[in-house]
Amino acid sequence: MQKDIIMELKDITKSFSGNVVLNKINFTIRPGEIHALLGENGAGKSTLLNIMSGSLKMDSGNICMSGGLVELINPVAARKKGIIKVHQELQIIPDLTVAENIFLGDELLHPVTKAIWYKKMQMESDEILAELNADFKSTAIAKNLSAAQKQLVEIAKALRIDFSVLILDEPTSSLTTKEIGELFKIMKMLKEQGKAIIFVSHRLNEVLEISDVITVLRDGVLVNTLNIEDVSKKMLLQMMTGRDLSQSVSNTTSYDEKNIVLSVRNLTSSENIFRDISFDLHKGEILGFAGLVGSGRTEIVRAIFGADKIASGEIYVEGEKVNFNSPKDSMKKGIALIPEDRKLHGMIGILSNKRNVNLCSYNRLKKHGIISEKSEKENAEHFMKSLNVHPFDLELKTFRLSGGNQQKVIVAKWMSTNAGIIIMDEPTRGIDVGAKDEIYRLMLKLIKEGNSILMISSDLPEVISMSNRILVIYEGRITGEVMHEDATENNILHYAMGES
């Protein structure tokens, strides 16, 4: 192994239930390099990263570090070798302080009392946070931090251990544009210190901006490894998907302005998170909700769906005033909610794909009070095929799927209910470009069939291209309405910052 190589993976192979998910992968990591790992959901990225970080055992192959073979039998062994992974789903204990999270499992003990040395832990944590230009202290409670601040806590954990390889799995998926800029500054600082960074993102513009080298996986096979100056966005799309995605999907449809399917008047949160929200959703319309993280968008749609209580206001469905005391009430009126947090609110991971797809449809599937295995299977097959869930395995537990395919199962679950009003909260977060394309085409198909969609998205190009109208939320209030033909990132951000 060359001296300028920190870590080298040779012929890494892994299978699940007879399905080969990694097929003789060779992957090289060098110091002072940001190495992007790309591929569609199900390409094998997560499996490869889990093997590198000690969370998963490979079937065959070798891992070399410092000129010799290493065995990464668990995450502790990987950390001792200087390999740290920051997971897409952040590993933060919400009720602990920042310092307690940074030292979790490795707490300092006072040399005299042998009790946990909180003061020392806080002091060392504050030194690391200062290095990261963090705007919070080690005594802050983790649950009160923003997504970007929690991301910094995860990186602070790594800095404390003096790593050589940092794996960042979808670190920007919950961050604002400004926060992404701050994260990239930190990545560049670590790169200058000689650290190696493996960066996973489905946002190709970010990859092209920050990376030095790009490796692309497709269906468990390494397609190519290229220097950043030798690639283009079109080339990456072709390598990732094996097909031409140069024609971007955009909403050019019109909706029925006279047919209002959902009307909200003066809706106010019981916790004052949002106030005086009023809007109409029309038949065949995609109505976008834009705004910065924490603006109250998710809380508004949860209240409409009956998941959160309201202090005042009225909701009308098809002209009829309704009172939704629970999601069960709104589902009866043909409303579906694809939630922002898929693992917490969207699925039951230990159930099979078949059960998750059918979860909200058993009343429709049963005959004379009995649900047949045939109807369960046929329903799940239909919606999993229509959304191209990979691998196509009805009995596979959903938590074993990649993040994007988990999202497809959740979308399939709600499509199965035949809902006419579909609320989509960050529908493509953590989904690869090919799957995004499929979701967009599904959305257009749904509105052409007469359904209506209320979509929340933090991805401005997405909300601009897919929405007929865009409502912009700032600190719990609607500050602007932008039509599709007038929408630009600048005018949306103008309203999102609270400017009139």
C-alpha cells in the first residue's frame, strides 16, 4: 500500500438473503482529500460505509491501514483506528448536555473523587466547539439545538478522538444554505489538517462544489472513480442511474381555480408556533410551502392532519367544516401525510415491506371482516412495483432498506389509501436523483388524475419546479405568495427572511 494512502479496501463483497449488495469493491482513501461516494438508493453506499466503520461484517475482501491488514469487528475497533462516522440519523441523546453527548461512553473521571468530571468535560468540549466556530456552549441541552448545531456536536465527538478518516453520511439533508456553507468551511479546515473525508450526498451541486474525488456505485458495483476536474453533472447522473436524466421534471400543469378541496382559515397553534394561517388548496394543484428550518411549516401541516392541537381556526374539506381530533379523522376525509421524519412517524421498521405498505389500508382490503393473504400481497406488489422499491421483496423488514427505498415504501403506504389530498413533508429528503425523478413524475401523475398535493420542501429548486403556487412561511406566519411563473430563489428567500 502506498504511503499516501490512509485506507484501502480490496474486493469487498457483501450479500443479504442471497442478494449481492457489494461485488468486489476496491476503494482508496488518501489524506487531505474529500472523497464523495455517490449512487442511487440501494447502490450499496450505506453497506460499504457500515463495513468501513465497523458496524457490519463483510463476506470477503480485505481492509488495509498503515501498510497492514486490519479487522474492523465493531465501531469501537474502527474508532481506535481513527475512523469516525457521522450518521445521517444523528446519534444525539436529546436530554443530555452537549458536553455529555460529546463524551458519551467515554466520560472523564475526577482523579480524586472518581465521580464524573463534568467541569473538565465542559472545558474540553468548549475548546473543540470554539475550533468549530460553534455559536453554543457545552452546557446547552441537545434537544434545544438546531439540526446544524447537532451536526457540529457529532463532528466535535470526532475531533476529540483525533480521527484520520471522517465519514459524513448525508450531513446537509436537514441544513439551510447558510448552515451548509458553514459545514463546508469546517470540511475544508479538516482537509487542510490532512484529514480524509468521505462525503455522501444526493445533492450533486454540493458534491461538485466541495469534493476532490468522486466514486460512483451502481447496483453494488463500482462504476468509476474520477477526479473532480474530469466530471460533469450529466456524466454523474448517467453513471449513477445508467440512463439519461438530462430532461428535468417540472410542473407545467394548470389547476381548477374554482374547485377548492381544502380551505384553512385563521389557524393558530395551541403552542403559538404558528398564527393566523389561511389558504386554499385547489383540485389538481401542487401548493408548495417554503421557508427556513424552524419556520413552522411542519407544525402547520401536522395540525391540519389532526396530529397536533390547534387553539383556534377552521378547516374545510370539499366545503364542509371539519374537526380533526386525530389523524384517523383526517384519513376518513381522504387526507394523507407523508411525514418529514420517516423512521419516527412514517413506518414501523421491524415490520415487512408488505405490512408497512398495507398499514393504513386494511379496512379497505378486508372482506366480511377478514383480510386475505392474497389481497395483502397483491396490494403491496402493485404499489411497490409502481414506485420501483429496491430490492423488490415483500417480506424484507423495511428497516433493512436504504433510506430512499424506505421513503418509497412510505409513499406507497399512503398511495394505497387512495387519498385525494396528499401532504408531502420533505418528500425527497435523502433520496437519490433517480428516485427523485420517479417521485416527481408520480406527483404529476397524481394531480393529473385530480388529486391535490400540499408539499413542504427546503430544496428551493424542487419547490420552484414542482409547485403551482408557493406560500412562504416566516416565524409561523405566511409572509408571501409566489406563483410558479414568478418564482425565483431570491424572491422566496426574501419572504423567508421575513421581509415584506
